[in-house]
Amino acid sequence: MTLPKYFSGSSKTDPKPVHHSATALLSALLSVAEHDIIPKMRQGVADGNQAFAAAVLSQGDLAPVTVSVNKAVESPLLHGETSCIRDFFADPDHPPSRECIFLSTHEPCSLCLSGITWTGFQVVYFMFTYEDSRDLFGVGRDIDILEEVFRVKAPGDDEESLKGRALYNKKNRFFAAKSMWELLDEVEGEEERKKWRTEVDRVRELYREFMISTP
Ligand SMILES: [Zn+2]
């Protein structure tokens, strides 16, 4: 992927993409979601912050590099993702963002999609979709903002066709974003897929303690 010069994550020579199987990715992402994010998020929520978090993993060995939680008490702009981006770049030894994987507990909002874009992360995964955030966590702002601020009628569009349009480009020149369900679809073999679906369900269920409690 060649990106424009103004883009902070660009480089003259992009690294060779590291290929991991869908199961290796799921295993790493779910482990970070369970063992690294949840304890921090529990503390963050106890401190009055919202139940959202993000992590950066090294693309090479899939180990967590940065794990951060929402810090809305400090600033309403510090969502899980923007908080994580700030912490990632605060470490002078951080690896290049283009060599990392970005994990969001919840599908990134418009602010965080922009933050991810501007900071050069090219691979994004998330555990709960916008619809999950609305239905399970009582948070419908992501969809509202994208629809109200960013969605523009094209010539010939009516309300129906406008509603049917995707809210953003999940795969674009800057990044590719996938839900864990989409990643599950890439697992080969029905039995294996079933096994991993149970695992995704189990870890998602661990987030139940934060559901509907988000202000
Ligand atoms: Zn956000």
C-alpha cells in the first residue's frame, strides 16, 4: 500500500505483510481482549470512564505493545482508541504503526477511524459492531454521528437507498477493518470454525459486566 506523503504512517518502502492464519489472529486478539483489556477496563470504569478500550499488537509476534482504556474523565476525546494511540506514541521505542495490528473492543467511531487513519495503522479488528454497541451497550452515537454528519445524499438517492449505504469504507487505501465475525468466516473447516465461534462468544460474554452500564 502506498500512501500520500502527508500521512504520518507512510514510508518509502512498505514492509512485507506478515501473514497469520485466521486462527492465530483470533487466538491473539481474544487473549489480549480477555487478559490485558478487561482488568484495565474494569479499573477505568470504576474511575468513572466508559467501557471501551483498544490495544496495539505487534504484527510480527502478535504480542500486545500498548493496551489502553477510555479516559473520558480526562477528556471526551479520549476514547479507547485515541487513548491507545496517545499511549502508543508516548513510548519513544514504539514500533512503526504500519507494522502493528489495531484492536478495538468496539467498532471505532468516526473520531477514532480518523485517528487510526492519521496515525498509519493499516489493520484493524474489533469485537463488537456498531449494532452491538447500540443493542448491547445502549450506545447508538457511532451510527448517529456517521449518519448525521458524514452521510450525504447522492443524486437520485432517496431515504431508502441512503439508509442502505455503508456508513464508511471498511476496506480503503489507508486501512482494512474487520469484525471478529468476519475473521471467523476465514477459519477453514466447519468444526474449527465452530470451535472458534464458541471462543469468540465466550470472550464477548466476559464483557457482559459492562453492558448497558455505559453512560
Ligand atoms: Zn471513538
